[in-house]
Amino acid sequence: MITSMTGFGRGEASSNGINVTVELKSVNSRYLDISFRLPQSLQEKELDLKEQLQEHVERGKVNATVRVDKADTGEPEITFNKKLVAGYKKMLNDLRDAAGIEEPITLKTFLQFNDIFKSREQDEETIELIWELTQESMESAAKELKGMRLQEGQQLENDLNQRIDHIEEMLDVIQKKTNGRAEETKKQLLERINNLLDNDKIDPDRLEMEVAVLVDKMDITEEIVRTQSHIKFFRKAVNNNNSVGRRLNFLSQEINREINTIGSKANDSEISQYVVKAKESLEQIREQVQNVE
């Protein structure tokens, strides 16, 4: 079963008032490209998170966002520097005495000094808990992402099988129309040439050899056989559980090359109609394959 490269996954984990949410969004890409948006406290864990995600995803551009919410802990994210507050208090009292100001110092006065506030430093226990919750959320999000990619992959698989079946049907029709065509073409060419030329001035054996070469150049049996072989490998790849996007892309290019050759060599308006129909299905396949992991 093939896997799509498009999907979304979300994971969430909570403990002791701390909530961690991970969201994953993926689109098609030639290679695996993972980018993160992490809070400052998890910046050094980016490589570990990437390795965890690589266990679930092989190809695609993945955007991962991690959010940490500690609102339910009841602790503010900032604190203040007690020594700096005491220093400002002494300075302000000295200033009052020097200026002869009786107005008391209020809390509003201290709020003018931004440098007394700083981000609360997390203790080791809190840091470890956030990391554990992040790993748990990432695992849940990755599994949901993979599930969505598999679900879309099933739809891609059904569509690819239908279109490759249609191409094979067109090949069968073309093959039936070309059965016995070589001898008939050879006979017609010989008749036309004999009508145009004086038989006394040409070598019949040489003429027949030249016509045989011309007819052989118009024969598309080899191209049909190769195309059928590519289709066989294409079906096998579609039913493979591994990452097969590159292989399917290569096979679709090879099928396209053979069908183009069939169209150019056949030199038949009726056969050309079936070639066009086959190419329409193949074009849809080539578009769909770009989204296969």
C-alpha cells in the first residue's frame, strides 16, 4: 500500500498544569525536509525530535510546531530581582531626602524599571517534564500524520490502478489492430512501387529487402512488449509497502517514452487516437505520482 506525502497530525499531552501541543503538516517534496518552530526551552532538542519523526516519515516537506502552555500551573512566566529592587528602593529614598520630597514610594514607581523583571528560570524537574510531554505529543502527532497519509495513499493507489488499467486496455486495442499489419503493409508497398516503377529496371530481391526494412521500422511490437513490462513493474510497486514514489516516477517516464515511440512509429490515424487516450491517463498518473512517498 502506497503512502501520500500530504497530511496533518496533532498530538497533545498534559501533566502538573503543563500542556504541550505538537502540530505536523506535510506536503510533497523530492526529499525529507523537516523544519521546526520550537519554544526557547526546547531549541537544543531539535535533533532528537527530528530523529523521532524520521521513524514515521521518509519523504515530504514537514512543518512541525511545538507549543508549551504552563498557564494552569498558576506560576507567572516572569519574576523579579530582589537585590535590584532593594537597590532601586535605597536610591529612590536617597533621592527623596536630597530633594526634600515627602511623597512616598509606590509600586507604580518600581514598574518604571524594566530591568528588575526577568524570565522565570525553570528547574530541572520542570524541564524534564516538558521534554517528556513533548516526546509523547510528537509520537501522537506523527502517528496521526502517518494515518492520514496512508488514508490518502489508499485513494491514490485506487486512482493509479484505474489509470494504469486504462493504459493497458489501450495497448491491447493497439496490439490487436497491428496484428498482421506488417505483412499487409509490405504487400501494399510492393504493389504501389511496382505500379510506379518499370520492373525491368529494379532488382526484385533488393526491392523486397528495402520494403522489409521499412516495414520493420514501422513495427511497434517491441515497444508494446516493453510498455507492458513497465506496467507490470508499476503495479508491483504500487502494491509495495515501502517508499516507492521515486520508482513510480521513473516507471511513468519510461511508459511515456514507449507510448510516444508507438505513436510516432505506428503512422496510423486510428492507432493515434488510442495513443492519445493512453497519454491522457498517463499524464494524470505522472501528476499523482509526485505526491507518493
